[in-house]
Amino acid sequence: MDHHHAFDSWFGRSFYRVSILMKLERVVKEKQKVTVTVEGEEYALHPFVWAQFAVFEGEEIDIEKLVSLSDREYALQAALGYATKYQRTRFQVSQYLERKDLPVTEELLDQLEEWGVIDDFSFALNYAQSLRGKNGPYYIRAKLAEKGISQEIIHRLDLDENPDVMEEILRKKYGNWEDISVKECMKRQKFLVGRGFSFESSRKTVEKMKKASK
């Protein structure tokens, strides 16, 4: 076992480490991985990483470095598959990798953003638009926050209350508006508030529709 000093990099960032070289005993190549045996222990390496650093059996190998690079390559591969199937947020990708027990680094997430694979602002615009017809701004903001969208991005969105949307929601929910009681008015206001509209806007909308029915 030999010790060497080396500089490694990941997505352009370098870090100093001490490399430990150990003898490679066995190599088994498969489609999704390359299994190597070093000092009696088996390690699964990513084929792409192995193609870059492959050595012959009996030669020395920096297994710690290759395992680290392989883990990162598997993480990148998993993140790409997850984030290209459906639009995802940075937070969602991070959580997904954690569930898969794969390393999550800011460098990896930054790279996905640079490639345009994840775009939190674009996600927020599309997601908010999908909710507008049935929900108010308070509900939409809460759902965006659940997806990991930052408050900075949420504040950039146009999420004003739309009276036409509020009236349409009420029409679909309640057919009769003639001579409804105060208690019923409060019930309908509460329904709108539950959909993410302000209490004052909800009160005014219910009052307007009640008067229009006379």
C-alpha cells in the first residue's frame, strides 16, 4: 500500500487529498457497473469512471478516489433521469438523491442548473399557472414553498387575486345564490379562504354574487 498526494476535482472545483494505492486483484465488468476486488473487498464502480482510470489486475489503484467519483457519477445519472422525466426543483432533486442514498453536492445541483435541467423560476411559473384556475395566491405560495421554491422567486411571481376566478370557483361549487343566510355566506367565504384567497376578498366576492342574484 503506497501513499501519494494528489489534487482531485469535481465540476471544476479542486481539493487536496492523500491518495492510497492498493493492489487490484479482480475485475468483473457488467453493463451498469464494474466490480473490482481490492484487498479482499469488492467495490462497484461506474463504467464511465472505470473507462477513465482502468488498470490491469495486479497493478495499483486508488480505490477511494474511484469510489468517490463513481458515487458522484451515479448521483448525476440519477438526477438527470429524475429531472428530465418531469420538471423538478433543485430541492426535489436534492431530496430524491438523499432517498437514493447518493451524494448531494452544491456543485452537482449547480451543474444541473447550468445545463438547464433544473430551473426553479420556470418551475414556479408553470406550477403557479396550473393552480391559478382553482386556487388563490396564499395557497399557491404555500405549495411552491413545499416544492422548495425560495421566497425570492415566489415574490417575483404575479400572484394577485383575480375576482373573475373567485366568482367562477363559487359558481361551480354553489348553484343557488338567492336568499342565502348570513351563516351560508360565511360558509362560502370560508370555502374561498380555504382555497387560498384573502378573507376580505372572499367576503366581497360572496357579497357581490349574493346581490347579483336578487
